[in-house]
Amino acid sequence: MRRSLAEAAYSGFFHAISAFDNAGFGLHGDSLTPYAQTPWITLAIAVAVILGGVGFPVLPELLRHRTRRRTTGRRNWSPHTRLTLVTSAALLSVRTVLTCLR
């Protein structure tokens, strides 16, 4: 399945936006199944889904406090950021455990 550079770029861009938005759309009938054994693609999609789930209000705060923690040694996250990170970590952990037990 050879593609031109333009087709590959469009496919990559489309799937990156789709993953970040958690839309679940795919350009192919079998979605991303052909890439299931390709860790670089599946990990990139997983990271995009997680970052998209965390959201735009939290990401800048994490980046801003990353530099502040280096200088002060403390992190003062807003309640929204704390709740988002704890809930995301809990949901990812529970789903991972349930998937492994299955």
C-alpha cells in the first residue's frame, strides 16, 4: 500500500486531529487496524487522545507550573487541573487493569 507524500500527510493530519478530539473517525473502512502492530503510530494516537482528554485549559497550566516547580519546588495547581489529572489517571488505570484482566 504505497501512498504519495501528500496522501500520507493528509492521512496523518486527519488522524492526529481525530485522535486529539476523541472523534474516532477513520479514513479507512478498517480504521487504524492495519497499524495496530506499529508502536510509533499507536503510541502517538494514544498520547493525542490523552492530551485531548486533558484539554486546553490544563495543558498551559502544566507547562507554566513545570518551570515554577523548578525554581520554587512547589506546584500550586488549580482545582480544575487537579480534578482533571486525578480523574484521567484513575480512568486510565482502571481501564488498563480491566483490559489486562480480561
